Amino acid sequence: MALSASKLQVGDTRSEVLVEDLKRTQIVMYAGASGDYNPVHTDEVFTTKVAGYPSVFAHGMLSMGMTGRILTDWVGDGRLTRYGVRFVKQVFPGDSLTATATVTAVTSDDQGPLAEFEVVTKNQDGDVVVQGSAAARLDP
């Protein structure tokens, strides 16, 4: 069910736990689904010995996709007109992620109501891992 413009105000926020204890298996499954087999996501020896990271880490697009769920859960499927993020920090196996979306504007144009959002995803330590913005069409 899509969200109507009359039920949304600037400053409204919503938070959602995206994943608790991200598993390596989930990262490897994403590698298979996306076709991105960069060894920093799947090969512990390469990642630690060659690339110098403490562990394999999740694909940025996996974190972005999980973060986008807070928006579609709130406004409904097929409503996003724009969604972009910046990857701030790596997401490692064992991390738990929570996203918060905040309404920054509710406007209207010739196609109807439109909401603007800021979105931030943090890990269990409170560190920002994904930060971005989105826009979504609303019902009147």
C-alpha cells in the first residue's frame, strides 16, 4: 500500500533494522547474484594478506540495496524516482545495520505529490556506513 502525501510531514523519521550479524554467506550469495567476484568480498587470504584489510567486506551495492528497503517499506514499491548514496565505511561480516530515513520535503508538481528523503545506515557501533537521499511519488 502506497503512502499518501497527507500522512507525511517534513521531519518524519522511520528506522529499521536491516540485518543483524551479517553472514559471509550473504556476501558470497550477493557476489553470485551480482556477478561481482572481486576477491576483497570473498577471499579472506587475498583480502588480509594482499589487500591489507582486516577481513572480507560486503559489496557497497549490497549495503545500498538493504538501505533502500527502508524507503520502499515506507512509501511502497515502484514509487522511488531517485535514489543515491555514498559509501562511507565498509560493512564486515558480523555487522548489524540499522537505517533511518527522514522526510526533508513534501512538494507537488504536474505529476502529483513528491517526497524527498535523507537516509543514513549505521552499524552496531553507531558508525555511518551508507548516507544518501531519495525522492518518491506519493498518492494525493
